[in-house]
Amino acid sequence: MTTRGRGRQQQPVGLLLSAPYAVFIVAVFAYPLGLAVWMSFHKYIFTAPGVDVPRPFVGIDNYTAVLGDPAVRRSFLNILVFLVINVPLTVALALLLATALNAAIPFRTFLRVSFYVPYVTASVAVVGVWLFLFSSDGLVNQVLGGVAPDPSWLINEHWAMPSIAFYVTWKQLGVFILLYLAALQNVPKELYESAAVDGASRWRSFRAVTVPGVRTATTLVTLLAIITGANLFTEPYLLTNGGGPSGRSASPVLLMYQRGIEQGHPDIAAAIGVLLVLGVLIIAGGQQLLERRQR
């Protein structure tokens, strides 16, 4: 029997084995996204189970209302500021720390665990520590003295979102360090030895060997940072009391919760969500295009 024939016979088994994952994707991602798109073009309200109410088609009225809302526009600008700070900082720090932790240094295992602990710790507990550090009378302001911003970090219109970006970078850094550590295992040691023979410094070896060697991991880290950053919710909800001050730390996902759940306008929330998905796709697509041009 030919290879092609055997492949055809094995195909039903492969389909059967992949079916549970396909069902999971449809149930968790495809169906909610499709429902959100449908809701965004209709006048939709939540009702009790079994209650049938008209949900008329309204075209792009929900999108017009969303784009005309200053709070929504502000939230998208906020998340753009967040991504501009968080993504480059995450990539740079994760790569540098992973490179350091990959070397033979004292207490290497302890340091690896230490960087990963904030990621697996409950957000509420870690937020409490951050509030203690960055409150008006917190430890950071006491150390900075007269240099500290006034109003303080999390209630300052200019520093609220950057503070959240720094917090998220610190909290999630551990998982990205692990991704880079895994990628560094695949960089041939012979390349470092050749660079050393040629008289390259550590910085030169890092630029010429390490950075190109983990390029695939960098793409993955960048995409994950963009996606997780665009879904920012818990941090502004807890750190700045729901997006304060004056909406300067509100994210689109937080506004979706406020509009859809608290205010009872799920159609408006769905339109915000669809625009957010499109924005993430555009940013991620631009990042992928830039990566391909650099190769």
C-alpha cells in the first residue's frame, strides 16, 4: 500500500482525535465571537430564560454610538499607551533576565522561581501589595520624597495607566522568562564559542547570537503580550477603582463590563468587543509583517 493510501486510511482517526479540540474552539471562541458580532448589529437586551423579546436589526447604530462616546475613545487610547509601554518592556526584560538565568549563576533555581511567583499568585493579593507600595503614603513615595508625583501614581491622570503597565509587566514577566529559557536551550553553544574565539564581547554575543537565535520566541512573546494586554480588566478594576481617575486607566474590556453588565447594554458592549478584536488583529498583523520584513 502506498504512503498516500495509508494517509487516507489514517485520516478519519486523526479527525476523531482532533474533534474534541475542534468542539472546544467552536464552543469557547467561535460561537461567542459570532454571537457578539450578531449582537452588535441588533438592539439586544438580557432577559430571563424563556422570555422572548424583539431584538431588531439596527445596522451600524451601535458602532456609531460607540465611536461617538468619548469614554470609549479614551479607553482605546489608554490601551494603546499600555501596549506601547508593556510590550517592549516585557520583551526586553524577559529576554535579558532569561539570558542571565540561563547562565551558571548562584541561586539560579531560586531566582527562576522568584520571577514566576507573581504570575501564579492571586491578582487580588498582589494588587494589595502594589497598593501598599504606590499609595499616597506608600513606601515608594516615602523613598522618593519630593520627587514623587502629586497626586500619587494611581490617582494621577498621567501616571495611572503607566503604573498599571509596569505592574502587569512585573506580574507576568515570569511566564515570558520561561518561554525564553526554553528557546535558549535550542541555541547551539558552538555559536557562542565561535563568537568568543572571534573576540566578541558578551554584549556582542548577545546581539549576534542570542537575539537571532530566539527570534521565534520573541514573536510569540510579542503576540501573547499584545493579546493579554488588550484584554486588560482586573488591574484597572482593582488598582484604580474601575478606571479612574477620569477614565484615564479604563480599558475597553472594563468598559464592556460596565456597559454590558452594570448598565444593561450588551449590544454596545458587543460593538466595543468587535472593535477591540479588529484592533488587536491589525496590531498583530502589522507586527507579523514587520517581523517578516526583518528576516
